[in-house]
Amino acid sequence: MFPTVPVATADLVLAAVALPMVLAALVGLFYSVQFAIALGAGSVPASGTIGYALFYDPPSDG
């Protein structure tokens, strides 16, 4: 069996920030959408995730 490693919320937030940006970059590369427009559109959910992590569920000392 493989040892289980708990996943922290901060790790999930980092993945949630990176995922829309990677998808937007792929769309910009492989479709006829301008790269800057695709990254701009991908930054909207990424920045929303950062806002969630900072203001709705902020990190706590512990």
C-alpha cells in the first residue's frame, strides 16, 4: 500500500489558481483565440480563487 499524505487547503488553492491559466494557455496556443485574450479570460477565475483564499477562507496560525 502507498502511504497517504493529507492535502492541505493551500495546496488545493495553488492548483485551482494554476489550472485555469494552463487551460487558457492551451486554448491560446491551439485555437484561433489571441493568446493575450485567452490568458486574460483565464485570469478571471484564477484571481477569484486568490480572492477566496485571502478574504473568505484566509490562512490561520496553527
